[in-house]
Amino acid sequence: MNKHTTIAVDLAKCVFEIAVSHRPGRVAERHRLARARLLPFFAQRPPATVVLEACGSAHHWARELQALGHRPVLLPAQHVRPYVRRNKTDRTDTAGLLEAFRCADIQAVAVKSVAQQTLTSLHRLRSAWLATRTARLNTARGILRELGLIIPVGARHVLPRLATLLDDPDSPLPMALRPTLTDVCSEIRELQAKIRQLERQLEALARQIPAVTRLRTAPGIGLLTATALVASVGDIHRFRSGRHFASFFGLTPREHSSGSVRRLGHISKRGDPYLRMLLIHGARSVLWTAKKLAHPDRLRAWALQTERRCGHNKAATALANKLARIAWALWKHERNFQSSPPPQAT
């Protein structure tokens, strides 16, 4: 591999801009290629470092370049943008990629395998179906509320109540609305069936992944969180510590320090919001179940103590941070979670 040659590629749907640099700060070649000519171009070149933005189709092209002997480097798009000078064009985008690659502080995005992207796609489909189902439920509740028919909060109340109103010929539901609301009920049931089928598919895939089995032994980490972590992270060894792993999800404090004064604020909320949401919801479930236990273990006792001191929301976020660190330890050291008794019991 030619260590001194760096090739920047501005990804697109049809036309790709390429800049070749043999020494830092200077572009030696520029090419503008159609999609069908991209791989033949790299197949004819000696192995080099290829820099791309971590955007749509980036992981596919990275895998194809790896198969040709090149070393793909995916850089976060939000960190590349400050290096784009003057107007935004395809040429300046490739120049910005070359400059951003020289910055050692920018962490590259790990190239995802097809298996990882399969899990990620299943999670995205499930989220889309959940959003559609929630929209239909809210629409139905809103329509009925305008007619004076109130349905309690909660998805489990909507379909039974709506079915009762539709089956009752004497209900105050107008006849003109009944066929449409029947279609809405059918659509909601169909979406729920699709979601259950997808979760069964995730369960079947999870049984084939040892890391998912280990992660699910930890409290607050179930099927969705474990499979989403494996799909997003890939290689756990690229994180030096549990804190680096937690910061990957935006669960560590944002810092605004100067001199000898150190100020830590709210969590940074960087990283994937879907994964952060799963971890925080898992932490909330741990908190709620811990209140029902007569003798909670060390983790749950700490969570309850934090809740009494800081409130439920802050305690859930702090517990999500701790769950991320626990997940890193279980995953890296290949062991299952073992609960510890609280200090008082010891």
C-alpha cells in the first residue's frame, strides 16, 4: 500500500468527484467519474488510503474498496464541513476531506459489515412502523375527542374502545366515519403484526450472536438495545474504556472549562439518538422495577439513592451512563453480568 497517496471521494448518486494527493496539502489529480466507472478506476490504481464522508452508501463503497486492497477511512460529515473553504462544491468537498484527514483528533467511523447493516435496517423499519402506528392512534383519539368520546392515554386502550364503538349501532359515532375508522383499525392491527414479526426476526438473529446474549444478561438491556448496540458498534475493542463507550452515545457531561476551573454541564447528546433513547428507557425500567424489590442489588440500590438525591430524570440518565459502561465491560471481557449485594448487606 502506498502510504503517501491519499484519495478523497465525494460520494453521490450518479457522479463522483475524486481528488488524489501524493503529499499533504497538494492535489495532484482530479477526476469526475460516473457511478459505473468508480470501481474500475480504483481497481487500476495501487492500494492507497481512500477518504470518504460517513454518509449514505459510504459503508457499501468502503467494503468494495477494501476488497480491492485499499484502506477506506470514513470521516463524520459534521467534522469535515469546517474544512470546506469558500463555496460548497464537489471540488471543495474533496479538498476538505483531505484536510480533515490530516487532523488526528477526528475519529474515523468504523466500516459496518453487511450483517451490522442488516440489523440496523430492521431497527429502522421497526421505528418507522412504530411512528406510523402512533400517528394513526393519535389521529383516531383526536377524532373521537372532537365528538366527545374520550379514550384514556395509552395505545392499549385505543383499539378495544374504538372496536366497541364501531360494533355498537347506537353509539354516537357518525355513520359516515365508521368505514374510514374501520380501515384505520385494520391498518393499526396490520402494523402491529408487522412489528411483532420483525421482533421475532430480531430474536432469531440474536440467538446467533454471542455478544447479544451476554449483553442481555445486564439489567435494562433487552433484545432491542443489545442488537442495536452490536449493529452500531461492531468492534468493541476500538473503545479504550467504558467512559469512551458512554461518550459514544452522548451520555457523558458536556465540558466548558478554562484554566483551573472545570465546569461540567448536561450530557452532550452526541452520537446516535436512537441508541441513547434505548439506553435511557432501559434505565427507566430498571428504576421502576427497583422500587418493587425488598432487597435491591448494588446497582439498583445506587440508582434509587441517586433518584432520591437528583430526581427521576437525572437518575435515569446517570443509570443509562452506567449501563453503557457495564455493556462495554461485559462485551470486551466476554462475560455475563453478575449482580452484587448492596454494601449494607455485605
